[in-house]
Amino acid sequence: MAGVVVFVLWINLGASWMTVGSAAGFDPHTGGRIDYLLAGVRLAGAALVVPLMEELFWRSFLLRWMSSPDFQQVDPRQIGWKAGAVIAVLFGVEHSLWVAGIVAGVVYAWLYMRSRNLWSAVLAHGVTNGVLGVWIIATEQWTYW
């Protein structure tokens, strides 16, 4: 559910002041038609690889490391909101839709901290990216990629 909520917010938090730069996006057209194999590979990467890699770095490592250099010993429930806010802002500014990125970072951090299980954040992030990818293909809103 959290992944779907972040998706809805992501596509609605795009006012000009909520963006940094302009994303060229990824347009899978070849020869005037959508290359569905290429789009499918992009979608799979966005929904399966990116969430795992980003959650490992942002939540499992950096969020806990801000609490203690001995990050492997940090219980996710013991992470303070100060660390959560800093990481959410950093996660947000890595995206051109920085406000949406901050919101996503807060949601994924909350899931991780609440459940003490990184897979809850990975799954929500994967759902967000997967639904977003399907929406991008269906609406041809390539700038979101």
C-alpha cells in the first residue's frame, strides 16, 4: 500500500518549484514505435534492481551509520528522526522531483524503522517504481524515467 501511495504522490508533486532541472527521461521508441522489450528491461531494472540497491545504501547503511559508525549493530527502531530527516532530504535531492523524493524517503525509512526489516522498504520502493513504470509506458510520460 505504501508503494502505491508514494506513486500517487510522485506523479502529483511535480510543480515547477518542486523540481530541480529538467529530466530528459528515457524514451524507448525505436523506429517510431515503442520497443516493448527495451521498455520491459527498463521497467524490470527500475522495479527490481534500483529498489534493492538504493535501500541497501540509503536505509540499511547510511541511515544506521548516521546513528553510529558501528552501523551493523544499530537496531532500525533506535534510529532517531534527525537521521531519518537528513537521509530523506539527501534521498530527495538525488531525484529531479526532489519533494516527491523526500516524501518517498520518509515513507521508506518509516517502513524500515517500524518493521526492522529492510525488505519492507525494498518491496514498497519496488511497487512504487513498478507501478510508476507501467504508468509511464501507458501514458508515454517519459520524463518520469
